[in-house]
Amino acid sequence: MAAPVAERKPLPTGTAGGGALRLGVAGLGTVGCGLLAILQRNADLIAARAGRPLQVTAVSVRQRRKKRPLDPGPVRWHANPVDLARDPEVDVVVELIGGASGPARDLCLAALKAGKPVVTANKAMLAEHGGLLARQAASSGTVLAYEAAVAGAIPVIKTLREGLAGNRVHRLYGILNGTCNYILTTMEQTGRDFADVLAEAQRLGYAEADPSFDVDGIDAAHKLAILASLAFGSIIDFRKVHVEGISRVSAADIAMASELGYRIKLLGLAQMEQGGLVQRVHPCLVPLDTPIAHVDGVYNAVVTESCAAGRILLEGRGAGAEPTASAVAADLIDIAAGRFAPVFGVPGRHLARLRPGSMRDHVGCYYVRLQVHDQPGVIADISAILKRNGISIESLLQHGRAVDDERGVPVVMTTHEAREASMDKALGAIARLASVLDRPHAIRIEKLNEAEEG
Ligand SMILES: NC(=O)c1ccc[n+]([C@@H]2O[C@H](COP(=O)([O-])OP(=O)(O)OC[C@H]3O[C@@H](n4cnc5c(N)ncnc54)[C@H](OP(=O)(O)O)[C@@H]3O)[C@@H](O)[C@H]2O)c1
């Protein structure tokens, strides 16, 4: 049942600092310290744009004595972040702790229940509990803002929720994880393999010690679920995102893709297909002549295709202290200035429960890499299986002859459009051929330019 929508409470005027909006910041790590830096450096400009100063009056961290790049000044320190929600000298709670549940969620719920606006960068929490938090914000008549949760500095939430409010979005896709984009870009530039580049990314601090959240596509899926909800007016449904990571992408795939006129990117895509909302995150071959193919390194990009505005590409820094804090600051200025929008663009009762589309029904083109014995008839056998499943080959690449037939030779093909269920069936049959040495590796091809005209 939809929660009753309360009247929105008047925004607090604050008591300290002559009408300042008083902030309670939970978490002074990468983003928290980035926020302090921006609030201190741009205090005058922010006060002018917000109509009043923003003042940090309270903070919460795990270890108060830890050395930090910035001193928050004379603030109240709370050992328990939930106390920020109860602090009478905090008007707005900024949650920069992280984690889908635990203290971050407890704090946000407590603040919203107390009628205090919440600003967060926490995509995991929103993807898992966004519906619950949005209902609480609506029933308390307050704000839940999260520009920083998707694509760091890129103002994609505002673009979808406000800038494109008059449009029906057909499709949305993007590079939503900087770590994966850095790894894929470096693999392409150096010809090195995934494990090697990942180890280097960890040494350089671009990848976590436990990289699975990033390289398995989970982080991108969290962000995609948030964007899909906004774009399609649907109840957020992270569990229905189809997710594949980049660990099976090899240097050979990247080189072959390049020869065929493509680059490999980890994309998140959301689109209505046959009446269902398909949300998917997986490596894709994207044509070299699309702008997104040239978004490199740790950069993120989001493309929206909508009925009136057409295609829009937003590109920028998707993470890092100040790029992420820039988005937090923008939300805070909106709150201080009294600008307000429903959490997912429309009041919660108008959000639809869209049927999830099935990947088995997805229709697209495929790149397939096979390792086969170098002997006559192999290609004919593979072609026959594809034909039986209604799949036609668009191009085929085989370089050289095998020096050592134990290891075989790589064969790469691209297909014309096929249904995913047919492709799976064909790949299963191909894998069982005696002449095929390894499990076939398929990567979806996204012909992004063609779709807009359709
Ligand atoms: N880093 C980025 O580039 C980036 C980009 C986009 C979104 N985000 C999101 O922003 C959020 C923060 O990320 P981050 O990278 O800034 O994290 P971080 O550097 O690990 O900082 C986390 C902060 O939370 C504090 N903290 C942890 N548990 C706490 C608890 N129980 N009570 C009070 N404080 C607690 C930590 O305290 P101590 O300092 O005392 O340990 C630390 O200051 C996450 O949701 C993340 O997904 C980050």
C-alpha cells in the first residue's frame, strides 16, 4: 500500500550562524572530506546560491582521532551516527558512511522519520532500500537527495528527474563504473590481460582490495537500478538487474573487437523490451564511431534517448573526493534554497511496478570467440549448429594456422540479430563439439547508433 503523502514540512531556517542551514555529516572519509573542502573553499559562492550559508555543526566517524586531510572545526562529535538525526542543532543529515544496511540505513531512516532532509551518496543503500526510504521521506514530508550516488560529478539525477521531465525515455545506457572502465581501457592500450591490469589498478588505488563489487558489475547494477527507476517511473528493483562482470574479457577479445571496429565497455542498459523493463549490466562491443566508445579511463558517461530531446550524452568524473562531493553540495544548495522534487521523479503512489523483461527474449547481435582444433570441417560444423538455431554469421576471423594443435586456434565470429535463448542453445551445442577446446565466450554487441532511429 502506498504511504500517505504528508504535506511537505517548511524547510528549517536554523538558529546558528544567522539563518545558516546546519549540517550533520556522517562519514569523513573520501567523500566527507571532499565535501568539507568544497564547503570551506566556496563558502561565499555557496551561500549566495543557496540564499544562506551552509554550516557543518555536527559530524560522526568511527575513529575520531584518525588523521584527516581537513579539520571540520568546532563541531559536535557523535560516536553513534543515528544521534545526528536527534541532534537539535542539525537541520539536514548528510550520510557518507556507505553500506547498503547497518548504520547508514539506520541513520537515514531515523533522520527522515524526524522530518529532516537527507543527502546521501550511497548507491548500494538506495538500490536495496530506495523504496522504503522514499516512502518514509514522502510520509514525513521531507527530502531524500542522492545526486552523488550515480556517476559522481555528472548531474544525471537532475537531468533525468527535472531536465527531461517532459520526455518519455526510450532507452538509457552508460559506463557506470570507473574501475572497470579503467581496467578495460588499460587492457586495450597495453595489450595486457585482466588479472595483470587489475593487480596494477589495486596498487594505484583505482580498485579496492576486494574488487568484486566493481569487476563483477554489482556497483554498476546498483546505479542502473536507480537510473531505471527515474527514467521509467518504476519502483526500484535491483534484484531484476541482469549482471555480468568483466573478468572473462581477455586481451584477445579486446584486440579482435578492435579489428572488427568495436571497443569493449562494461555498460548498464535499461530499456522497455516487449512490454517488460530490461535492466542489464554486462560487457558490450560498442562501435568505434559512437561517442561512448571513447569514454576512457576512470571516466563515466550516461546516454539518455528520449522522445522530444533525442540523444543526450553526459560524461565526467564518476568518483573521487571532490567530484562526488560536488554533487552532494548541489543537493544541499537545493535544499537550502527550498527546491524540492519527489525522490524518484513522481510521488511514490504513481511509480509503476513494471514487469521485468526476460534476457532469454532479448534480441541482439553477438561476438563469439572459440578455441578450436585447426582441422577441416570445424567451421562447417559450427555454422550448421548456428543455422539450425536460426542464427546467421555476419563476419568470421581466423588468424594463422595452429603451431601446436593441442592449444588450437582462436576463431572469432559476429552474428546478425538473434534471440538470446537461441544463442545460448547454439553455444551449448557448439561447446559439445569434439573440435571445440574451450567454453565459447560470447559478448553482446550493442549497435547503439542504429537504435535511436528505430
Ligand atoms: N569514494 C568515492 O569516490 C565515491 C563515489 C561515489 C559514491 N561514493 C559513496 O559515498 C559513500 C562514502 O564513500 P567514501 O569513499 O567516502 O567512504 P570512506 O572513505 O570509506 O569513508 C567512510 C566514512 O564513514 C565513517 N564510518 C564508517 N562506519 C561508521 C559508523 N558506524 N559510524 C560513523 N562513521 C562511520 C568512516 O569513519 P573513519 O574515517 O573514522 O573510519 C569514514 O569516515 C559510500 O556510500 C560510497 O559508495 C563514494
